[in-house]
Amino acid sequence: MFGPVEHPWLDPLWARLLLVSACAGWTCVEYFFGSVTWVYIMGAITLYAGWAYLISYQGPDVPDRKTRPRMSEDDT
């Protein structure tokens, strides 16, 4: 549905942890300010990011890894 999430920039674990932590932090900010709808939205994004980038992420050593194609100058 969304396509492969593997990208060379996200290969280091620290980058993926930073991404998921930023989503979780923003969920906490929305909870602190009482925006219930945004808590649910950001919570869902955080759960998806955790699953996609921490649990099922295929690193560069996986031979059948699919990455997003690079955009050429004609695609813009």
C-alpha cells in the first residue's frame, strides 16, 4: 500500500530510533495539550513507524531488499 520503507538514509539504527522517538514525543506533546484527536492520529503514526522502522525493517545486508526508486530529473 505505502511501498517499501527501506531507504539508505534510514539504514543506521540511530536514524530509525530518532524518527520513532520524534513521533512518540509529538504524541506526548499533543496529550499534554489535550488534543485527543491528534493523540490518536500521532499514536497511530508512532505505532506504524515503530513497526515499519524497528521491527520489519530490512537492512542493507538482506539480498531481496526493495528500496524506493530514485527520482530522476524528469519526474519532478
